[in-house]
Amino acid sequence: MKLYFDQRPFRWDDQYTIYDETGQPAYHIMAEPGEKENRILLRNRNGVELGRVRCRKTIFGGWRFSLWQGEAQIGTVEKYSSHGVTRYELKCNRWRIFGNILQFEYDVFDGKYMVMHAGNEDGAYPGKYVIDTSYSNNELAALLVVLGMEAANSTLPPRR
């Protein structure tokens, strides 16, 4: 399935809607900064929480984004910066990311098989990003990875 969302910078105090191929709302995203951690909540069109991304600072100054589906942690996204080079590490289902993450144009692979493509697509709605999960049957985990990557690329708010 292809999912679409607006092309705008991610903010930690905003709400977003992700649309399906027919233009109907499929998921709602709510980002909320907190005292101990920042969270991104993923809800279906009926408002039921399907997953979340929890953001915490590591002891070395980097950021770790843990991906939760229900009450189980399914993976993490970590962002490192060293000597002007930014690196991302994904630990979720043995998946690997390839592409230009800062420009939101990347693919996720499980071994040699593609799981998901994220980025701009020819013929897509103007000003929209496309998340193509038709390569896999694990749409929810792929969507949580995208949210973790978007959060990692954002400017994180100070904790209250």
C-alpha cells in the first residue's frame, strides 16, 4: 500500500495525517514533548493507538528512538554525529537502510528483499511524501521506522 503525507518539516508539537492511495485518512500522528521523554503516537483513523516512537538522549549525547508496537518494543533508530558526519543505525527486524536519509529518499531492505521505499514519487500528489509498503506485509513496523527517521532528522525540543 502507498501512504502519503505532507512535505513539511517535522515539529514536536504538531499533529499530522497520513493518507492512503484513495486520499482517505489512514493514520493520525501526534507528537508530544514530555518531561522524561518525547513521544510520537501513531493512531488509526478511529483514534486507536497502534504504536509509538519514544525519544531519549543517550549518555554519549546522541539520540535513541525506540519503536513500540502495542506494549512490545520492536526496534530502535539511533542518530550519531561525529566530525560533521551524521550516521543512522536501524535495529528493527534485521532491516537495513540505504539512500539519502536527510532528503527523505531511502529504501529499507531485509537482506536482499525490499521492505519499503520512502521519498518523492513521480505522479504523486504535489507536496507529498510517499511511503510505499507494498513490498512487505509489515506496514505498521515500516511506518514506525519512517516516523523514527523523521524524528531523528528533526530539531529536538528541550525537555520541560
